[in-house]
Amino acid sequence: MSRKSDHIDDERLAAYLRPIVAQFGCDLEAADVTPAGKRRLLRVLVDRDGGISLDDVADVTRAISKALDVDEYVMGSTAYTLEVSSPGVDRPLTLPRHWRRNVSRLVAVSLLDGTKVKGRIMAAAEESAELDVTDTAGEVRINFADVEKAKIQIEFNRPAGAGEMAAEDGMEED
């Protein structure tokens, strides 16, 4: 039986880490603690518009480590290893900022009605994204409320200029 001080509440942990990560202009994408032998692994995922560099990850790691060293109550008394990284391309797109950060990338989308769409993200706003779907009539608007699952597709031969498109602050309504 573990002591109460060693139980980690994921929501409390995220609330604790979010302002630390925000100091560096980053968003906390995920934070979880998993057993790793006699220790635990605290895995923290951070990202921001324009991407995150290794130097950014190092800065965030130092700040989180320093804060956790000062406030032992957050992680309890059991030893842990801190791992800070950015989300990989296999992370599902679940928030508008995920779509915005992946403009120009190819995405596979499963909609709640069972429809599957594959296309390049042309623009992203708060409630929807525009995809260029080459095997149909061109551009398709995807409302985030209708999305069951969306994942970026790995492209080994990405078209030239594909990284030059930008997210829009707001898209025109139909």
C-alpha cells in the first residue's frame, strides 16, 4: 500500500506544471507518472507554435526539476526520473492548437459518422480546419466537433513548399 503523499493526482500535477511551462511560452500537452521499477517516471510533453528546440526542452526541464526539488509534496518521497520532450508526430490532433501547428501536413481523419478523410491541412481555426483532399473535389471543411480521431501521416517525400503555408487566425464562414 502506498502512502498518500506518494499518490500523484494527474490533474493536480498538470495544474502545478502548467505555469512553469508557460514561463517559456510553451503549452503543457501531457504529464503522467508511471512506475519504473523502484522509481517512477514523470513524463512531461510540451510544445508551442513554431515548434520547440532542444534548448527549449532543456530550459523547461531545469525549471521543472528545480520547482519539484523545492516542493517535495508534489511528487512524494519515492524517487522519480523526469523526462521532458515534445509530442511526436504520432500524437492525435485533439485541440485546435494541434491542428494549427500542423498546417501543411497530411492528416488522416475519422469522423463520428464513420467517414474517413485524408488530406493536407490548409488552414486551422478554433472550431474547424480546411483540408485539401486530392481524391475528391478539393478543399473540405472539417468541424472539430465531428472528429473521432485525427493523426498526422508520415511523409518521406513531402512536396516542395509544403511547409510554407500558415495557420489562419480565423477562417471565413460559408
